[in-house]
Amino acid sequence: MFVRTRDSHPRSFAKAISWRMTGSLDTFVLSYIFTASLKLAGSIAITEVITKMALYYIHERVWGSIQWHQSGRSA
């Protein structure tokens, strides 16, 4: 049985950073496979970090502005 607990803010932040690093490494490796250029692959990976962070921020702000009313379910 699994016990579900809430992560602390520092733990959530560390998980977000490690996930972003994993995603960027994936982008770098794939870019290198397709381009055979370390410089180009690095440029793509760096650009990807910046654009995805900006897009995520915008995405969260848009979702935060949407009213989300959930009605209770009848049994």
C-alpha cells in the first residue's frame, strides 16, 4: 500500500529542476543525433530551456485565470 504525502516546497523545486535537466538532456541528445553538431545541439537545448519555461509560465497564468467550478456528485 502506498502512503501519499505532500512534498515540501524545496523537494518540489528540486524535482522540477531535475525533470527540466532530464528533458533538456533528452533534447540535447536528440538534437545531436539529428544534426551531428555539438554546438547546434547545445544551442537548441539552451533555447528549449528558455522557451519551455516561458511557455509553462504563460500556460499556468492562463489556467489560473480560468474559473473552474466543480459541482458535487450525487450518489
